[in-house]
Amino acid sequence: MKNTTDFSKYANLSPFELKDNLIKLAQSRADRVMLNAGRGNPNFLATFPRQAFFQLGVFAIQESEMSYSYLNEGVGGFPIKAGLTGRFEHFIRQNYQTPGVAFLGKAFSYIRDQLGLDENKFLQEMVEGILGCNYPVPDRMLTLSEEVVKSYVLEQMGAQYLHRDELDLFAVEGGTAAMAYIFNSMKENGLIEKGDKIAIGAPIFTPYLEIPSLNDYQLVEVLINSDPNLNWQYPESELRKLEDPSIKAFFLVNPSNPPSVKIDNKSLKIIADIVKKRPDLIILTDDVYGTFADNFQSLFAICPKNTILVYSFSKYFGATGWRLGVIALSHDNVIDKTIRALPSKTRKILDKRYSSIVTDPENLKFIDRLVADSRAVALNHTAGLSTPQQVQMVLFALCEMMDADQSYKATLKTIIRRRAASLYQHLGLKHKTDENNVDYYTLIDLEHICRELYDDKFAKWILKNKNPSEMLFRIADEAGVVLLPGKGFAVQHPSARASLANLNEYQYAAIGLSMRKLAQEYYDEYKTKSK
Ligand SMILES: *Cc1c(COP(=O)(O)O)cnc(C)c1O
């Protein structure tokens, strides 16, 4: 049956409007389910740290009920410090067979034996934290929670050589909140001004192309384009653009989204060299996918003085609904130096801005300015991530660190890579991959498919005669599969982005088959027309 839908009406839609229309089309038939491979939300999640969370909650409630128990009216008190550890150890022994309880016991030992932290204070922080009975104090992050998560972040970001005492964390409501906070505080603190240049590693997550050009910031974007022919690494000539002293900051996602490739060692070296020449360059890196990569090294590990690191627990732990992320910044960093060197007029204004918080606002660190700005400064005393959220974050971090044979990581990698293999097998192509690939997403390049399945002439004909969003709409219409256009992510070739994290293997097979069928149809059309 020939498809007669008119696709031209979709030509000028924004990426998000396009997505909404694709979903509508894919849902339009009652006789099939929609496959939405456009979303980044994973369909797997970590169960052990969640079991531990709920069991810790059971224990914490028992502790709370020790107070006011004579009233027996659903009123409890704050946990009692005296004897807390003993009662906890008893709880662990009594309930050892209950899923999550053994984990808690092991975590308690890991805190003491491996991380060298005070296990009694830690327990108190966790029990009070999970009850959510106090404002988060310190507001930036609970003290021992910060130490645990620092260890996790340093390990996962390939920065083990740094010591926990050399950096600070700010616990936030996910990576995207982190970005909103950072842009706002950079503006408030004169680090970026209207008309300044900001370099953006492309292709990139669509909203990150939109933030800098908002009326709030009015920054000029300079794209640093990665090259599909280099398996999405940045060519040296692109990276060298960063040597331009008028570029204030380099904003990137690593491993990237959508190509899902980590920056290779050669490019890391080039960036380190650029930073030597440009010690003032601010690097803002979103490394949410770093935990999925093999032997990952963040730019935070390479250039710790220049880099603001954003990490999110959303993807790796399947925890988008929890809203968990951190911002990391070294004590010795260029941002604080730049603020101290601002013109005295600007510094006076800033001192006034932060004078309600500290007596010496000129020494207030950028990371603490982020905390204050996140609550319009005046409400600084209620800033911070909710304490139960911090407890779950700590349990996620501990789960990964205590997993000595990396079994969770290995399982996730297997799930994702099998899906990629299934998609490409059914498409009839070889899946190109190397050690830098993460495969959380895959970019299906239209021209590449046509060339590999047929020939170069046909690939050129496709580029000339077919609108790439037509491919997306036909796939949505005919197969009920939603893919996002690569173009919205500043991909330069016509392509579609599929997430490999949110459908099951057989569904990726269906996507592959459907695209192959479409290519076949296009080829038949091409043959008829070129007769
Ligand atoms: C999914 C994703 C995130 C996660 O954001 P949260 O707010 O933590 O859920 C962050 N950055 C990128 C590039 C992503 O793709």
C-alpha cells in the first residue's frame, strides 16, 4: 500500500513540536502499540539501593517512635543518638534475610573500613535524613553524604588521584537543574555577559543549544563540531577554536548525546594543552553518561582547575523521577580567581548581594554562591536537596562502589549493546563501534544506510530528493516507532536518534526492520524514476 500522507506540513516545526507530532502519528492506530525510542529515560533501574532505602526507612521510623510513645497517636520524635548504633546492629542481625538489610550492614562497614568515615555519625545522618525532619544542613550537602558521593564521583570520573579534601559538591535536583543554576550564577557573578562567546561541543542535547541564546543570557554560540568520520571525535582544528581568548567557556556533554561517544585520549591531551595556553577558560561538562563508558576520564580529571562538573544519577540508576545530581568544583579553580579579579565596582555589587549570608562575602566560593542563588539569596537558609533524596543518592553511590566485580555495570552494558546489535542486524548493517562508544543512543544516518544497503548514487539521490523528517514521519506512521531528528541536536547529516535504553530488544529489531523496508521502498522509487 502506498503512503499518501502529506509530510510537507511538518517541515518547519521545532524539534519538540516535531516530537509531539511524531507521537500523535505513531499513536494514531488503535491496533498497535507505540514504540517511543526518542526518549532518554531508561527502562531499567537499580533495585538493591532502593531495597536498602526502604529498609532504612523501616528502621528510622522505629527509632522515631521511641519518643512520645506514651501518646500513641502517630506522633514520633527525632531519633535518639544514645545507643543508635547498637540498635541498628541488632536490626541488621534480626532482619538479615530481608532484601536490602544485608546491604545496609555492608554499607555501614564500607563507610568505616574503606572510606575511613565515622560510621556512627554517618548512621545518624542517614536516619535523620531519611525521616526528612530537619532542613538540609549544611545546605550545600549533608556532611558525610558529601564525602561518600565525592568518593563515588572521583572514582567514576577517572579522577582517583584527587583527594576528597580538594573539592566540594553541591547536591541538586538532577543534572538539568545543575545547568540552570550554573548559568544563572555565572551571569550574576559577571562570568558571562551579553554578547560573550561560548563554545558548545556539537552535536548536543537540544536544550543545551537553547539556554545560551535565551534572552536571559544572549551569548554567542561557537560550535565545536565532532566528526562522524572520526567516529564522532572532535578534530584538532575544531578544538583549537578554543584558543580564541574571546571564548569564555566550553560547554559540552561527555560522553556525548546523541552520538554517545566519550572524548578519546588524544583529544583530552589537546584540550589539556589548550588550557595551558588559556588558563582562564571555563569548562562546563555534563558527564551523566560517564558511568556507562569503559575507562572513562572526565575533563574534570584532566583540567580540575578549569572544570565545573555536572553528574546526574538519573540514567545509570534508572532514577529520573528521584531528581538526583551533583555539581563538583575543585577548591583551586579559575572561577573563584576570575571573580576575585573582577573590577572593584562589580565586586562591591556582589559583596552587597551576598552580605546577608556571610560576614566576608568577597571570600564566598562560587559553589556557595550557586547555593545562595538557587534560592534568590534571601532564602539561602532553606536551600539544598531534600534529605531523603540525599540518602538515596548515598545508597546509589555506595551500591556502585561496593560492587567489587562491577556486575551491575556489566549487566547494563550487555543490555544496551545487545539492543544495538539487534537494531543493526535487522537493518542489515554492521554496527560500527569502538572502545569510545557508549551506545546509550545511536544515530542512524540516512545517507550511510542507503550507501551501505545499496550504493553511493542512491545515497546521493536520497539526500537530494527526500526530506529527512519524512523518513521519521513515515516510520512513525507505518511502524508506530518514534525516533528524533538528529538535526535538532545540531547533527549536520540527515539522521535519526534512537535511545537504546528505553525499549526491549525485540522492539529494536522492529525499528531496524521498519527502516530497512522504507529504504527498500525508496530504492524501488529511485529505480523506477531513473529508468
Ligand atoms: C538525560 C540527561 C541528563 C539528566 O538530567 P536530569 O535532570 O539529571 O534528569 C542530563 N544531561 C543530559 C545530556 C542528558 O541526556
